[in-house]
Amino acid sequence: MLHDKFVVEERYMEPRARKALYRTAVLLVVAGLVLFLATLISVLRKDGLASADDEQTQWLVSIRSEPMTTAMIIVAIVFGPVAMPVVVFVVTATWVIVAKHAWRPVLLAGAMLTGVGLAQVISRSVGRPRPPVELMLFGADYTFSFPSGHVLGASNFLLITTFLVFSRHKNPKAAVLSFIVAAACVVLTTVCRLYLGYHWVSDAIASVSLSLVVLGGVIALDTWRTARVPGEDVTGDWSVVEPAGTSESGAAEGAGDGQEI
């Protein structure tokens, strides 16, 4: 039973579809790294993107209102350091329990831990101060500002979960819609952190760029481990072939009513 849980279910797809996944992964990693490095350099030099941080923060302060502040505090609680880890743990643990194979929830957990590690190492290495405490609307925070751990965590969870779920479904419209919803939630979380006065805009840009790198890494690893083209064999004792047919769109079709979430 335990062996079955950690067997990786491999899926067949057309060669062009697998190449498209690898290309997407490379583009995400490269774009994320370039954007992150450009942002980091501007923060260290206090020019470029970072030069507009103070002006953008002052503008956000100028548009504050009581109803909007209340709404942003609710968003901050939902995606905050208390609720968000609980959500991630519950989703991951439930997925491991109910899924036939644990590859995808374990991959999600690993990606989330990678994001946490990156945020901690980078923030301590850069040591950038947050905006002034008097601008913070939900309690003082004296930790480092760059990058935003809230934005990075929310972005990783939303985007990676969306990929891991819909990469197994042959429904491109649902996948596109889900990614749009996930991206909208990332934007909302970003605006929330900026509005409440806890981060500079460049902090959020760095977080999203790091999330693109992590997402690209997940896509590449998942494709390497699970995606097979017709004629290829499964890789070993810890693998099993998907029991249904193949998907021509790059997301393998599941086993009918028994399709794994």
C-alpha cells in the first residue's frame, strides 16, 4: 500500500506537447531569473525599478479609505503567515491521503518549502528595511522587506497547484480560466501588501519573479519524471503507466471516472 502511494504515475503525450512543456519551463526560469536579478541590482544600487518605490508607496497611502483598508486586512489574514501555512498543510495532507499516488502533492510541498527557503536566505542576505512603521496598518513588522514572503508563498501555492491539477486534465479552457483566477489572486495579494504599507513595489516584483523560477522548475521536474512519448517505457519499479488513453494537448487524459485529482 505504501509502495503504491509513492509510485509515480507516468503519462503519455505527443512529442510536441512534451517539448512545449520543457520550453515553457525554460522560458519561465529564464524570465524569472532575469527579472529578479534586474530588480535585485536596482534595489542594491537604489536606482531603476527601486527608484520609484517611495513615490508609489506615497501614492498608495494617498488613496487609502476605511472600506478598502478593511478589505485589504481580510486579504492579509487569508494569505497571512498564520492562515496560509495552515491552508497549504491541509491541502497537501488531504491530497496525499485521497490521491492514489502522492507525487504531485509531494512536489507541491517541496516547491513551497523551496520558496520559504529562498525568501529567508535572500531577505537576510539583502537586509532591506521595510517602509516606515507609521505607514503599516496591521501592526508593526521589523523583519526584512526584500522579497515579500507573503507574495512569494501565495504565488507559488496558487500557480503550482493550478499547474499540477490541470496538467492532468484535457480541458484547456478550464486550465486557462484557472490560471487567470490564480494570477488575479496573486495580484490581489501583492496590492494588499503594498497598500497596507509592508513592502515596496520592487519587493513584490522580486517575489513574483522568484515564483516564476520555482514554477518553471516544477514544470520541468514533473515533465521529466512523468511525461512519456509513444514508444518510451516507464522508468522502473516506482513507476506505473497511466491506465487510460493519451492526451494530444500536453495534459494527459485521466482514467475516466477514476481520474485522479
